[in-house]
Amino acid sequence: MSNGFGAGDGKAKVFVQKEEVEKLIKEYKKIKKYMKSPLYEIKNLDGSETLVNNLLKEYGEDNDSQDTDSV
């Protein structure tokens, strides 16, 4: 008789290409650098900023993106 789902060590095996992870990290760093720039602040106040706003709407807000100026 088979053990069904009880067999194995209980850990999922995930294979991720290193090149894809490096591309995502590079894009993340580029966006974070843009968010710290004065150009982003101007566009954000103006209401014309769409790149970061669309990402935040789609995926939610990250813990790192909280304002530290309000302290």
C-alpha cells in the first residue's frame, strides 16, 4: 500500500535559474534607486508617476518602502 502524501521529507524542491534571479535583483535595485531620486518625488507629487504606482497596486506595498521622514 502507498503512503500517499506522507512519503518524503516534507520539503519542496524548487529549481530557479540564477540568471533570472540576478535580473530580478538588478531591476529591483534600479526601481529602489529611482524611488529615492528627486525626479520620483516630483512625479509622485504631480501625480504623473505610473511605474511604481502600478507595481504597488499589482503586488502590494513592501515593508522597505515605508517613509522614514514621518518619525
